[in-house]
Amino acid sequence: MESVDHDRLGVRTAVQTRTRKQNLRSGIGVCFLGAVILVFSSSCSPQMYQTRADKETFSILFQKTPEVENVDFEDVDIGLPGEVDMSRFPNGGSGSEYLGVMAAQERGAKVLTLADSLETGVTYGRSYLNEKETVFLSALDLTLARYRLEPMPFTQGSLGWATDSRTAAVQQGVTELVSTNTFSRSGSAGFNWLLKTGARVSTDFTRDFLRFTTGNRSINSSDIAVSIVQPLLQGAGSTVTLEALTQEERNLLYDLRGFADFRRFFVVDIVSSYYGVLQARDRVKNNYVAYIGFLKSVEREEALAEEERSTQTQLGQLRQAALQSESRWVNAIRSYQTQLDNLKITLGIPVETKIVLDEDDLNKLRIDDPRISREQAVEIAIVTRPDLATSADRVVDAERQVKVAENGLLPGLDVSLDYNPRSDPGDTTPAINWDRRRWEGTLDLDLPLDRKAERNIYRATLVFVDRAKRADELARDEARLEIFDSWRALEESKLNFTIAEQAVALASRRLEEQRLLAELGKGEARDLVDAQNDLVNAQNQRTSTVVDHTLARMRLWRDMGILYISEDGSWVTRLENEAH
């Protein structure tokens, strides 16, 4: 009896030892597979995904940018610039006397020309960088739309380890339960593919593996499933299938055109701000000269009053005028500082950076009339403006979407084919028995009894076509209006410049005459004050009109669509090319 018990104990010990070894091997396999997954996951780092996304997106932009005038591939590079490099600009700020206490703040400041400002704006300007990123994101969306029409692979798997003592049988003469240990592993791989015809192809290879570590038994099962579904009516055809991709392609084109327009507006805004700052500085200078003139007049009038050749009333009027002139001068300095700081923000320059603008750029401005008529300008704008091309293309989009909505009203008629070979039952190796296969063909019909949603979509697309046509007409009328307004601004500023020139000459003669009369003690203080103020106003008006004429001419070029922006922000007009 004891020998039997010892034999049973030996058998049980051997089984448990073998089980532990099998558990150890399975555990090592699980750890190895986990390590492989960990290494694969770590290799797919976020930086790798970013690199792949950038490569694919920039490839699309490289293909699309030649389709749009005034946009090159380099113009949409979203590589973030470093900090603004001010060392490349010369030091020229010496602190002009007419700036008062602000003169000390300008000493050693960097001098920026208009060309420097434009280049800085298109490199560091925050709004400019945002627009480039908008184009990049549109191209990024297009990568996904294209991917949806490619085979989309997938793979997945699972590992399992289980110990079950509840269903184990108690062996005769053994007082302990013998556990059932199982190790399972399953995996599948395949792809889904949407074809241009609307057909969907799906494949799935699945393998299941189960091992009973007690007894060292294993079971393998594998099967392949292939499914093809082809719509014959609703959802069939490339027009419907490619609609999402087509719209994404066109959206990128529209965004590139929008960026081309934005560049024109951005450059005009910088030029406007740049000359606005110079104009504000010129106003400071004019007010300072007037203030110094009043101070001299007060000194002269005080000397005459001491000789009783002038009244205290006239002296008081000049003193009051001097105070008012000083106030205008101080306010002009504050306005100049504010506009200069605003320009820094537009260009992406830190506000605390000390800069001054090149006054020679203001002195170079001249009245220069366009060489075409207003009617010719309108004809060119209709042909060349990107926003008008986009508004016309949106009508085509709306009409195409009507066809897609019409397809949604059709009955659903799909033909499908399924093919599924399997492995033999109880296989110990993952082998497919191609003779054990299952074929199935199906024809599915969905009669259009419930098409309320599709009906409403179809009716809405008809409305959208009418809206798109009206929007296109409105865009063209607004383009004409913009040309007319720019033309009127040109004419107005030209006339105002002529008036301002005459006003400056007249006010200068009046002021000279009043000063001579004051020195002789024959003049009136009020006439001297009026002459001095009129001269300042005329000088400011002359500067304002020449700036207004320059900006009106640039806006006319912009509204005609012939203001072309270079990579460094400089501009040229292509009037000769566009007119033919």
C-alpha cells in the first residue's frame, strides 16, 4: 500500500514539475513578445510621426503651389523662426532734438528701411505665420482624405494566461486539485480598401492559438475572410465616392488663393503702418518747429511790451498760443510712440526694442498716376483676382454636390461576395486548408421608401447653388466697387496734394509777413498765431496727401490682383503682363 502511495506521489510530482517548466517557457514567451511590442512602440516616437506628416504635407504643397499665382513653395514653409535678429540692422538713432525727452530713448536704436520692415514682417509677423499654418493644416487634412482611398491596413493581437481549478478532476488517491493551465494567443491582420467605384474590399487573416500546459496539448485555428461589396445604384460611381477628396483638394486650392490675397493685404498694411509712423514723426517735427516759433514770438513780444510798443493782450495771446502749440507737440510725440510700438507688434519685434524708421523713404514719395483707365482696371481685376476665381469655383462645387445628393435618392442595390478558407479542426500548425472554403454571393436591395433626410439634403443643395451664384455676383460687384473706391481715393489725394502745396506756400508767405510786421511793432498777435497754425496744418496735410496717394495706388494694384509679393516681402506690379 505504501509503495502505491509513493508511486502516485512520484507521478504527481513529475506532473507538477513538468507543468512548472511549461509555465516558465510560456512566461518567457509572453515576456519576449511584450518586449518586442515595447520596442516597436518606442520606435514609433512622436517625432517620427511628425517627420512623416511634414514630409507628406510638404509634398502636397510642392505639387499645389504652382497652381496659384503669387505663392511659391518656400512661402508656405512653417518652420518657426528664431528670435528676431536685430544685429543685422545698422545703428543710426542719434536722438533728434524735436523729440524732446524721447530723443534719449532713440540713441543707438536700429534703423529699419521699408524693405527691412517688409522682410521682418513676413518672417516674424504673428498673423503672417498663422496664415501659413492655415495652409499647412489644409494640406494636412488632404493627406487624410487621400489616405481614405488607399488600402488601410490593420493588425491586432492578444495574449492570455489562465489557471482554472474549478473544473479539474480529483485523481484517485490524491487529496489536491490538479489545475488546468492554459496559454492563449490570437492575432489578426488585414486591410480595408475603398475603391473609386464605391466598392469596399475587406480582408482579415485571423489566427488563434490555445495551449493546455498540463498535458502539453495545443490547438491552432486560422482563417482568411475576404469581402467585396459593390454598390450599383446609391453610393456607386466615382463622383460620389471621390466627393470628400475632391472637396478637400479644392479647399487647399482655395486656402492657397486666400493666402495669396492675405499676402497682398499684409504688405499694404505694413506699408501703411510704416508711412503712418513716418507721418506721425513728421507731424512731431512740424509741431516742434511751430512751438519754437511761438517761443521766439513771445520773446520778441515781451521785448516790445517792455518798450511799450505792444499790449499785454497781444503778449497774452502769443503766450496762450505757445502753450497750445506745446500741448500739440507733446501729444504728437505720444501718438508717434504709440504708432511705432504698434508697428513693432505687427512685425513681430519685441516692443522694448529700440528702432527708428528711415525718413528717406518718406522723402522719396511722389504723386504717380496709374497708366490705365478705371475700366481697364476693372477688366484686369475680374481676370486676375484669386478670390473671384474661388467664388466662381464654389458655384461648381455646389452644382457637383447636387449630383451627389441626387445619388442619395436612388434605391440601394449592393452586390457582395464573401470568400472564407479555414484551417482543419484540431490543427497543431497554423496552416490554411484551401479546400475548406466558403463562398457566398449576396444581392441587397433597399427600396427608397424612407428618403426624408436624403430629400431634404437634395433640396438644400439646390438652395446652396442659388446662394453660391449670388455670392459670386456679389464678389464681382464688390471687386468693381473696390476699384472705384481706390480710383476715387487716388483722385482725391492728388487734388488734396495740389491744394496742400498751395496752402504751404501761402501760409509760409503769411507767416513771414506777420513776423516782419511783429518786428516793426505793427502786426497783430492773432494774425501771427493763425499764420503759424495754418502753416503747420498745411505741412501736415501735404505729407498726409502724398502718403494717401501712395497707399491708394498700392490698394488699387492690390484690388486689381497685380500686386505680387516676393519672398522677402517686397512687391512688384505686373501691369504689363496682366493687361494683355
